[in-house]
Amino acid sequence: NQDDDLPYEEEIIRNPYSVKCWMRYIEFKQNGLKTNLNMIYERALKELPGSYKLWYNYLRERRKQVKGKCITEPAYEEANNCHERALVFMHKMPRIWLDYCQFLVLQCKITRSRRTFDRALRALPVTQHPRIWPLYLRFVHNLPVPETAVRVYRRYLKLSPENAEEYIGYLRTVGRLDEAAVRLAAIVNDENFVSKEGKSNYQLWHELCDLISQNPDKVTSLNVGAIIRGGLTRFTDQLGKLWCSLADYYIRSGHFEKARDVYEEAILTVVTVRDFTQVFDSYAQFEESMIAAKMETNSEMGQDEEDDVDLELRLARFEQLIARRPLLLNSVLLRQNPHNVHEWHKRVKLYEGTPRQIINTFTEAVQTVDPMKATGKPHSLWVCFAKFYEENDQLDDARTIFEKATKVNFKQVDDLAAVWCEYGEMELRHENYDQALRILRKATAIPSKKAEYFDSSEPVQNRVYKSLKVWSMLADLEESLGTFQSTKAVYDRIIDLRIATPQIIINYAMFLEEHNYFEESFKAYERGIALFKWPNVYDIWNTYLTKFIDRYGGKKLERARDLFEQALDGCPAKFAKTIYLLYAKLEEEYGLARHAMAVYERATQAVEPEERHHMFNIYIKRAAEIYGVTYTRAIYQKAIEVLPDEHARDMCLRFADMESKLGEIDRARAIYSYCSQICDPRLTANFWQTWKEFEIRHGNEDTIREMLRIKRSVQATYNTQVNFMSSQMLKATTSQMGIDDMKMLEQKAQQLAAEAELDKPKPKEKILFVRSDTSRSELAELSKQANPDEINIDDEDEDDEDRGPDEVQLEQKSIPTAVFGGLKED
């Protein structure tokens, strides 16, 4: 309705350059005819051609109007023309360009879209290009024309080289692998390149290797061999995969011999077992597949496999490869560490049956292994090398090897000593005894420049003269083959060099003793004792003292005593027992009994605490045998004082038993009474049972009553201790926990006391507490029941006395409750 438009028209006439007026008018016309709406937009833009708001809304309206129509309709072209007209003024506005490009892409106008994208990139400043490129790349991605996409991507990567991976991915999807490989190689070689996909340089390199090795016919612009070999120097921890990739490239290219050369080179250069395993498995698979392919070809052509020389050659090659595996693996380990003695020995075993190879291996090993860096025992290579010649009856060659070995600067003196000993043993095996002696004398000869045994700055040849290993063997040989004087000289030299061990001293003394040089042998012991301190000197003393007693017995008693005193001076408790027993035995057999007792007395104090009980037992036994049992009383008393409760209890029982056997009942009772103080009735039922049986046999009513009283007293003492501990626990925990916890602990303490009472071992016969109201007849009845076999003398007289009218009435009082402790309530 024109009347409705009139106010808007008047407003526009008044303000033709006001965007708000035009927008109000357009808004009013929004629901009317589209032609009228378009007309108003056109009028407005004629007046205001630079208004982004008007152009943006107008173009959006035009696109909305054509939405859903067939793309061949002229309305699309009209809309396109509108966009073109807009871009005359709006060429710096990226939103307009984006909308127009999207609109053209929807119309499937490929060339026009491409050109429009290009115009947009030319028109807009470079800072706004990132808004255009994603749309442009999506557009070319979906095109069926890879060449266009490749060219667009090349331009894009000049602006954003960090997105090269996206381009490489696209090239692989469209099959343009050559350019993909070139691009991948470029980013691998660019140290500053950071992968957007988070891949490391090695992963990219691995991708490149896979790409070029698996597509040798498509990748032509790169030197594949040079690239992979470059990787071998850069990525030394992944050699196995790279070698396999290189061989795979040649296999796929059809260059099978080249592939085989690569595999051979690989297994002879890799230095880790993992890489070797990868390469070897790949190599074996390749050989296997070659054989399978050849057999398949033969079967297709109908040829006889048995007559095919080429197939036989391939099979032989495959078998040889499998047979070589242990040696190749050994080579890998030796490349890893050429000073690994164990691996050289394994290599020699692998060559078993081929003497020439064994000699070459040994020669290479002794030349390669540096004794200072070796793992294992480097001298064993020389020894085994010499033994190999010896086993083949080439003694002169073996001697040459040993002579060379003695000049090698080993790390340890023991290594050189072992070589000399093996050299000597070889001569002994072939019965060249004089030669063996000469060799060992040469080894132990003092060099022109003396050196300390542990001085590592000096070569081992200057230190081997102090090696006990060589001297020991020389001493053995001299004993077997040399004279008495030469053997004695060797032992003396060992002692002078201060390298003897207690065993050497004992061997020397035994040797002298065998030749009846008894005093000389004792001098040897004395020299050994001067050399060593406790505990090393123990074996020497033990042997010396035994031999001395065997030789002289009681003839040189004072000298023997001096020796024992010397031995015991500073002797640790751990070793004292044997020496004291030996000393006591000497005194018993050849000396004075009281001296022997004094020795035993000292022994009980000198030995270790855990051996004292055993020592007292021996002391008591020997004292009883020599002086009689009464002499042992003082020993028992001392033992009870000194020993811990556990052993003191045992001693008390034995002491009391002895006294009762001697008829000293009161003494025995006193011992039981003393011992009861360390005997908790709950734990030591055996003690109380023994005392009870003792009282039944030897006691009366009063003594039984006294025993029971003591038992209750002791029981109460131990219970008090338990209660005291419980109260201490309560005190400690009350401060940390509340009243409820305290109640709980009290209950626990009561429960513990009740359990302790229940756990008391019950004797076989029920023992009744003797209270004050117990009648004498009941007690007599109890004692009768307890010991029916007791002999009653003057039974009749006693009965008469009981029946007599003048029976004495004993006044009886109640026992104080304190005696019963806490048991009375129970």
C-alpha cells in the first residue's frame, strides 16, 4: 500500500544519506514483495554505495531468495552480479569475499570459484588470508582435479610451511608419492620444523623410509639409498628397522642381489642383539620367499626341482645362513664389547672341529682384549689357548703361549699367578717335574724392582713374587719333589714375606713334625702366633696346644701352662671354651686337681653368656668325679647367682635334688624356697610339681602349708605385676583417648587377669589351700592319700595317744587375708 510507504519515503527524502532511515524502510518492506524489497536496497545502495551494513544485508537477502532453486536459473547469475557490484566497493571486506566464494562453490562453478578465491587473496591484506585459506583448501580437496589442488597447496605452504604434513597426507591420498617423498625429505632435514601432529623427527624419518622403500617405482626424484644410509648415521638406536627398509627398497625394485648385499652388510655392522634379530629374521624371510618363488615358478613351468642348480644354490645359501646365526650373534656381542672374555670363549666353542679357525680366534682374542678393560678373567684366554696346543701334543707352542702370557700386564696379580700355576701344572701333567719347579722358582724370584702387592701403579710382574697362590704351589711341589731343606726354605720365605695364612703355618708345622723336627715345628707355630691376631690365630693355637700335649704330655707342664696362659691372654669369649677345656684336661691328666678346678672356675666367667650353663655343667660333673658331690655346693650356688633365670631354675632343681639325695632335707627345702621367687606358677608348673612331690615325700603338714603359702604369695606378686602393667597402659592411653576407651581397657585388664588364672596348669592331684579351720585329721588324711606307700612307725602308739583323754587342744587363728592377695575373692 503506497499510503503506508509515504512516511518512510518522506523520511528518506529528508535524510537520503541516513542508513537508519533506509534500514527502517527495508524492515517495513521485509514481508512484502521481494522485487519491491530489492528495489529499495538498490535505491539505498545508489545513495550509500559504501555502506557495509546495507551491502551485507542485501547480498544475504539475495542468496536467501535463490535458496532451493535450480542452479541453472538466471536468479543465481543476478545474485552473482550483485556480489560483483558489491566487491567494487567492498573489496577489503573478508566476510563478503567468504560469502561470495561459498556461494559460488555451492553452484559448482569450479573455475569461477578458483578465480574468485585468487582475487580475494589478491585484494585482502596478508593478515586476513588465514580466513580464506581453510575454505579454499576444502574446496580444492573435494575437486576431482589433483593438479589444481597441488598448485594451490604449493602457494599455501609458502605462507604456512608448518602445515606441510597436511599437504603430504593429501599427496599420499591422490597417489602423488614422488612429491610427497620430496616434501617429507625436506621437513625431515629441516631442524626447525615442529610437527603439528606431535611426531618426532625419527617418526617422520621412519614414515619417509616406509614411503620410499615400499614404492620404489613411484619415488624417482630421491636417492633412496643415500637417504636411508644418512638415517643410519643419525638414528643409531634404530639401525635394525632402517637396514630392513633399505633392503625392502631393493627387493621391491627387483634388485635381489643388492638386497642380499645390504642384509650381509647389516648383520656385520649392527651392534645390538635387538637390531641383529630384526635384520636376521628379515634376511631369513627374504631367502625363504626367494626359494618359495623359485619353486612356484618351476612348478608352473613343469621343471624338475631336483635338477635345478639355481634352486639348490638358494637352498644351500639359506642353510648356511641359519648355520651361521650363532657366530653372527657372537660377533654382534663382541662388537658391543670386544673385551668380553666370556664371549670369546663361546666363539672358540662355536668353531669346535676347525683348528685353524680356533687358533685365529684365540690369536684375535688375546690381541683384542685389554686386561684393564676386560669383563671376566683375561688370563683364561691365554690358558685355554695353551691348553689347545697341549691337547694337540704341541708342547713347544703351548710353552711359547705361556711365556708370552707371563709378560702381559694383567690388571690383577692373581691373573698372572694363575698363568704361572697353569704353566707349572702343564709341565707336571707331562711329568717334567724339574721344569715345573724351575718355572715356579722363576715366578717367585724377587724382581730387580720390588713393589708392594697392592700397589696398582706397578706392573703385576713386579708384584707376583708376593702371590700366595704361586708360593703355595711351590711349597706343595717342594714337599713332593724337593729336599727337606728346600721345602723349609720355601716356607721360611713365605713367612718372611708376611704373606702366610694360618693354614700355611699349620702345613709348615705338620711338615716339620712329619720329619720329626718337633721343636722346629713348635717354633713354626710360635712364628705364626706372632704374625696373626685373634680370631685368625685360633686355629694355630688349637693345633699347637693339641700337638704340644700329644708330644710332651706332663713332661713339660710349666711350659704347657705358660702356653695356655699366653693363648688365653686376650682370647675373645667366642673361642675361649675349647682352650679352657683343653687346659683343664691337661691339669686333670698331668697336673693338680685344684688347678683344674681353678681353670673350670675361670672358664665359667670367660666364655660367652649362652655357653656358661654348659660350662657349669661340665665343671659340676668334673668336680663331682674328682672331689665328690659335696664339693659341688659352692659351684651350684655360684651358678644360681650368675646364670639367667631360665638356667638358674634348672640348677636349683638339680642342687635341691642332690641335697635331698644326701639327706639334707632342710637345705633342699631352702633351695626350693629360694628358687620359687623366680618361678611364676602359670609358666613353671614343673618346678611346683617337683617341690610338691618333695614335700609329700619328706615334709609334714606345716611344710606343705608353707609351700602353698609361698606359692600363693608368688602368684600374687606376678598378678600384681600384670595389674601394674595394665594400669600403666591405661594411664598412657587415657590421655589420648576418652573415658569410653578407658573403660574398655579396664575390661581388657580384668579379662587378662581372669585368663591368667584359668591358664594356671592344674596338678594331677588336687591341692587344697590349707585354711585355719582345717582339722588335723583332714590334713593327716590328705597326706595319707598323697603317699600311701609311706612306712608308718609306731602306728599303734600314735592311735593310743589319739584316743587318750588328755588330747591337747591347739588354738587356731585365721590366716590374714593379705597372704592370699587377690585370690580370696576368686
